[in-house]
Amino acid sequence: MKRIRIAAGSAWSRDRFEPGADLIARGDIDYLCFDAMSEVTQSIAQVARLNDPRIPPYDPLLRKRIAPILKAAKERGVRIITNGGWMDPAAAAEEIIRIAEELGVTDLKVASVSGSDITDRVRDLGLNFVESDKPVADLRDKIISAEVYLGAEGIIQALAQGADIIVTSRVGDACPYMAAMAHEFGWSIDDHHNIAKGMIIGHLLECGAQVTGGCFADPGYKDVPDIANLSNPIVEVTEDRVVISKLPGTGGVVSEATCKEQLLYEVQDPARYYCPDVIADMTKVRFRQIAENEVEVLIDDAGLPKSPTYKALVGIMEGYMAEEMVLFAGPGAMNRAELTKRLLEERFARHSSQPTEVRMDFIGINSVHRESTPHVVDDPYEVVLRVAIKADTKEVVDTLGTEVDPLAVNGVAGIGKWGTFSPGARTRAIVGLNSVLVPREVVPFEVRYLECAGG
Amino acid sequence: MALKTVLLREIAHSRSGEKGRDSNVSVIAYEMDDYPLLREQVTVDAVKSMFGAITKGSITRYEAPNVGALNFVLCDVLEGGRTRTLAFDESGKALSSLMLGLPVSVGDDFVGRGERISKAMGGAK
């Protein structure tokens, strides 16, 4: 019976590097998938490239991820799928070929799957934003990026053509995993139940260590052994069985509880989880611990036909924000922090141009759960006043520093300052993200191949 | 039977994630037998009592009995979403721990998660 093993190399662009090499060396795996994005990755990269066009249009960490494992992956026949192509997967494929040539890796086929980037079209498609129902065209001049979450078809095509490495632009996060299964088991993209099964398995793996003990430890309630040495997950799939596990000798835990948390992670209606190629019903999934750190995933018919649209993220330039922190401790710390808050409010009010939003929190008191913090400690030993502001122009946001820096000499007693190295260093541009639903027919994808014959 | 009040964390675990301006917060029973208790007590109103002050939009509850879990979607809770929020916890990943502080009513003989783990570890604390 056919048996494939797929592992998660990384869960987002700045995830750890160590698990990938270990999985290739010891995981007996057929596929290794690297998620190299988060929601904001591409829009932030677009802004960075406006300021410095020399920044590559793909994941700048691509080389650091791929170079250490490329040779071993090729030797062991492990195929790699990554969305690290960002705005230009074809350029990323060229970079991978360069890395291969430098390492003397021969007979390598690299595929790029492009088409997700619709920045050039999004203003003129007559669409409204999902969140506000206002026309996209109204923000025409503020739009900096727009990318569709593509499905798995391009990846499946590339696998059928024998690509060793596939680098894509934005695709549904679970698509690389599902594509590997669809290719190996010959699932048609319209085979809802199998495609949904593949997406559910992919969803469980796409956040890497979040199913092997990451985001899980709560001492005395949910203990995770050796959390410093978490492994990323491996899924073994046969025609009739799906088992999630991790590398032996690593830290972490794979349990029904870790799987359940990850199943519902970033899900809205579990019965209708929208994916590019299918709608998956997560209420058809059960878990069964079959051995230590091995969980069987049981999935009944869970597929519904895909929706007529793709989801896309639109990045919008929305001004600037900055934050500062002022530190207090010892007797009367809270009183001094509150006095500082009041004096800052008074000084800010004198400026002719006002920020659009101001938030002041007391760290240690109410900064994390904000206005929903259940109770306030009256006399903490230490407290940090955090001030964050937002405005349309950089000049207005810089007034934050203008008022906070002088507190060093004209604030309250015993005032500590978060180090400020240069004026305005904590001001950053805001790229807001809105979503739109895009008709599928306006987003064709393209698969291209590069080969490094060598030898 | 006499009742006592414990925090939700004695019965369930939770993970929160970001969906644009919204967050989802799951509530998962440690023991499948406790799922009916979650359905009965972890209502939209109960969650509103915890999250209402920061949730500008609606709160919706979904049920996933297959895994003994509820899933709450808090609309417009992130002050605009991760890239534009002034909130210190920009992605709302810490919201799960607010949920776990919800008081729930259990039978007098109920043994909570913390005590069970402590006993399993040999009782020393």
C-alpha cells in the first residue's frame, strides 16, 4: 500500500531553522513544506522595496532556509514545497538554481507557481472590501499590495512534471501539504472529500510546532517536556490511515489535545472552513491517541464544493504609528505612572495637529487584555506606562517622542526610560490589511520550470 | 448536589488566533464528558461578560462536538487588526488566557485539571 510522509519545515517567515535539517536526516520523509509568510509578509515587503529596490522580491531568508538542506534533500529524494516566492516566485526559483550550482547539486528541477499577485488589477475589478463593504477603488492611491490565496492546482501540476522543489507565491496555507497528497494518491481537485481531507491534514501541520507542543505549555495544566527542543510535525498518510507524529528524541508532545487546539486555530465556523479549492467541515474530524506522541486523525466525508471566489489580502498605506515606554518601580510606582499619563495627556493636547488614535496602557496591570482585564492590582511593585499613537503623517507621530524624551528631566521622580537610540526610531509605517473576494477567472496561475543539469 | 465555582481552566483548554480584525478563541474540554457543561455554561452572554469591553462587533459561538469544543469568533476585537492596531498584544494570541478565567459552576466533588495533574505527578506541590 502507498505510504507517504510529509513534514512541516517552518510555519512562517521567521520560524526556527533547526527542525528542517533534522527532519530530512531522520524523518524518513518524502515531502518537506516551508511556510515562509504570514498575513502581513508581502505588504511589508512591498513597502521595504519602495524604500530599497535592491531587496529581493522573494523571502530574503530563502537562501538561509534552503542552502543547508538542499543537498541532503536531493540525495534522499525529499521534495520541497515553499510559498517563499512571495511577489516573484520565478526569481526565487532562479535563486534556488544558483544555490544548487554553488553546492554542486545536479539534476535538479525547480518549479515556480505565480499568479497570486493582483496588485496591478485590484483597483479596477469593481470589488468592495469584505470588512467595510466600501469600494476598493476609493482607496486607489493608498493600495500597496494585493494577493490572492491561490489553490493547489499549480503545485500539483509541478509535482506531476517531476519538480524537486516548488516555490510559490501566496497559496492557501495548507495547500502545499494537500497538493503532495493529491499528487501521490491521484485525487482530482474536484474530489471534495479527499481535497477537504488533505486541507484538514495540511491545516494541522501548517503551523509547524503548534501541533507538537508549541503554543500549548501551561505549567501544572498542560505540561510540555523539553520545550526548548520542539520538533516539527510529520504526517504519515496511507489510503486508509493518517497519523501525526514527531521525530523521536525531540521535545514537545503530540496528543489529542494539541491536535484539537490546532484544528480550531484561526477557524471561524468549523463546519465551513473556506479554502481555495474546497470548503472543509472540521466537525467531521476525530483524534485517537494510538501511541506516545502518535495521534491518528479520523476524517469522515468533510468536503463541500468550493466557493466561486478566491480570498485576497489588500495592503493599504494608512499613515504611521509609534510607541514609547516609561518605567516605574518601588513604593508609589502606580501613582507616579498615573501622574505621568495625565501630564502627557495635557502636553499632547497643546499640539495643533492631533493623532487619530492614542492608547495608554499600564504594562503589568492592563496592557494585554486591555479594557477586559478582570481586576486591577492597586499597588504593584513595578509598572510600565506604554504610550502608542497613530496619525496620518510621520510629523504628528513624531510628537510622541517630542513629549516622552523630555520626561528624563521634567517628569516625575524615579522615572526609567526605555532606551532611545535615535529620534523617531520607533515610528513605523502602517500597512492595513483588508480582504476582498475575487472571481476566480481573473486570477490565472502560471507554472514555470528551471533545471540545473550540471553533472 | 452542592455546587462550587471554579475557573474554566480547570475544565477546558483554549487557543486564540487572529482573523483580520477578528479573533477566534476555542474552548476545548479536557474530558469529553464535560462538553455538555461547556455548552450549558460557556454561552455568548458569559463570553460577553469577559470580552465585551474590547469586542466592538458581534460574538458568535460555534459548536464542534466531535472534539468536545466550542469556538468563539469575536468580531472587531483587535482594534483594526494586527498591522494597524495600537493594542500591545497585536495578534490576540493572549486572549485565550482571558477566556480561561471565566467562572463556571461544578458539582462539589469535581476534581479540576490542576489537582488531577498534581496528583498524577505524585501530589507534591
